[in-house]
Amino acid sequence: MEKQLIGRQAEKVILQEALDSTEAEMVSVIGRRRVGKTFLVTSSYKKQIIFELTGIQNASRALQLRNFRDVLADYTAADLPLEIPRDWLAAFQQLKTYLKPLLGKEKKVIFFDELPWLDTHRSGFLQAFGYFWNSWASRQNLVVVICGSAASWMIRKVVRDKGGLHNRITKRIHLKPFTLGETETYLASRHIHFNRYQLLQLYMAMGGIPHYLKEIKKGKSAAQNIDQICFAETGLLKEEFINLYPALFNNADKHLELIRVLATKHQGMTRADIIRQIKWSSGAGVTKILEELVQSGFISSYYPFGKKKSELIYRLTDEYSLFYLQFMETRRHETSGTWNHLSQTQPYKIWSGYAFENLCLKHLPQIKKALGISGVYALSSTFYKKGTATEKGTQIDLVLDRNDQVVNLFELKFYNEAFSISKTYAATLREKMSVFRKHTKTRKQLFWTLITTYGLQHNQHSLGLVDSVLDMNILFE
């Protein structure tokens, strides 16, 4: 049975526009490992692709060129073996000879997958590729798609290239993991149907990565699936973390060190905080690594409300990395039943609260839609006020600063039943709002908004305090 392409509506439009245009197009597709980049391209262009080459990880230039020869030989169905090109200029000349008879009125597609792996040290690949595009391909009825999991490399070396590829990218796609709604649809396409509370638990552990989600089995609970995929000896994600970062970054040890530091600070850290904690000999490389991790989708950056640029907060928001460091790394030799036990512990409650916060931060369009403010410009941020001898510290998970003179303050709660506000908690919310108003000096209307799994059980403490209540269903829209 042919696999179905789920979601990706905006991306499919971009790819179709490239196909429909009257000019040659170069389309870059970036996104983290396992997110479905190759499947998006091959599904959208299955009738138009006339050449596809995938780079080999950690291979020499000689091996990459040999692989090019073998792939081209398969496409040409040559009776005699083709010569292995001496360099990438010769390789692209061979490719041009193959392509010329195939180009006509109908636009065709050539696809270079895992481009960073093709551009080995001093290989000359990018220079030859730039020359191929500038001297010939840019004048053909052709779409050239370039794809790579090392998002930071793709942006630095291709999208922002100052050499032969400068300003040559005509269309860009940054493929993100599935949303909750797309995850639900994807699993339904595989005849797997969970209630939404179960789906939240699965998403918080492994995110919306299609390659991970395909391991989920029907007839098993979320906890059973997590146990099998993450803790069983043959589970796909048992060893994934070990390979994930080295596959994307050269000298990944520092990326991993930074990820581990962020995993210990759920509220996030500034660049200055990170430098103080990791104690590297120089902080010069921190900015580059932070940018690479942001571009690759492992961490996210947020401005605290009303703060300046230097106080940008970085948070670990990759679900699987957080889950692995919290629960899996120290239990790599444990097997069945591990997650069923761990999910009853206090560390689980702490993790699930933070994971739910991250999940909500990734679904801001759905939250705005539920509040009826999709058309209102709003800046999202967090708020943190350090405690003093006379005043308690205050943290607000999410703040939406709207252009219609309103600020939504959010409380995000992951519970297995309807949430109930106690007298003490109501006093805490009033104090938080008071501290926020005092220290931001905002004159805008402040609204408390609660997002929780099963909504709010209204009582005398919630009356006149919480202005909007959203449950988990709105996150699936």
C-alpha cells in the first residue's frame, strides 16, 4: 500500500509553485533528522524526478563520487560501466549529458538529498554544484531540490552563501515536526486511534517526528508504546540519542554538553548563564552552537517580557532529547515495565508539567485561534522575576502581548482530570498578576488564561479570576 503524505499543506504549495513556474527553480528543504524531508520531496515529485542522489555519511570524496557513478548508471541503464568521475566538475558534466535529452516542455526535477554529506572536506562539491547551476541548470526547464538534516550547515553554506550560490535559492522550506493535529491524522492513517490524553503523552515523549511515530503499535496504551519504543532492547529510540547529534554536527560533543546544561534548567537560560555554567575556555563558540541548535529544532529561544536582546532565553524543547536525558540515559539496561513504573513517580510529574509547557509553546497558532485572536498581532514571551528578601519570585509560563491593548497571562497545567483552583492557588495567581503589572508597568488589560488537559472545575475561587479556559482539544485544531 502506498504511503500517504499527511499534512504539509504549505510545503506542498511551495513545491507545486516551483513546478508550475516558467523559470528554473532551486528549492532548499531543511529540517531535523527523521522529520520527513525526503518523503515530502519524493511524494510530491514522484512523477517528475529524473535523478536523485543521496550523500553518504562520513564517506570520502572518492566514495561519494563512486556512489554518484553507480546511481547515474542505474538511471541511464548503461550496458557498459560508466567511468568514475575524477572530481565533482566531471561528475556534473556527466549528469548534464544524461539530463539534456530528457528535458522538454514538462518540467523535471533533480534531487540532492543530504547535501552536507556530499560536501566532504576540500571536495570541491559546492563550487562544482554552483557552477552547474549558474552555467547550465538555471536556464533549463528544471527544478533542483537540495535537502539536508544539518539545518545550520544548509543555512550557512547554501542559503546564506556569498559565493557561487549567493541568492540562487528561489524557494525555501523549513520542515517542522508534525503538530498534534497532524500526529493524530498520521496515526489514524495507520488505523491507530488514541484518545487525546494518550496522544499528549506520546507527543511529550517523542514529539511529532514521523519516523518515531511509525513505531507506535495499535492495541497498546501510550505507556506500553513508550515502554517498547524507548526502553525495550530492540526499541528504535533506545540508542537514537547517541547517533542523533553526531549525524548533524561536526564535533558534536559541545552541542551535547550545551543540551545537557539546558536540560537541567526548565525555565531556560540566557547565553551568559550558559557560559557561566559550562565553563568553556572561551564563550566565542557558544553563539554559533546555540544558533545551530535553534536552526535544527532542538532548542527554542524566547524573549522575556519587556527584556532586551541580551536577555534572550534558550530552552531545550526537543521532546525526545529531554525525555532521554530525564528518564532513559541512566536506565539503558532496563527493559519491559520501566515506563509503567516511572510514570508513577514525582520526577514524572515534574517532567510532564514542563513537557506540556513546551507543547503549548509550539502550538501558539492553535491557542490564538481558540481565543478568537488569530488576526491580532501578538508577541509571545515568558515572564520571570527573581525573588528578593521582601518579595517572592514569580514565573509566568507564557505571555501574549497583543496589539489590541490586552495581555494574556497563561497557566499551563497537565492533569489527568479537570483542574480545580484552591484558595491558596487563587491567591498565588492574584499575586503573580500584581507582580507582573508592577514590574512591567503595563497599562494594558490583563487576562488570566488557563490551558489544561480536561479544563477547569469551576468553584468560588475561580470566579472572577480566570478569564478564559482552554482544554487539550484546542491544541489539535
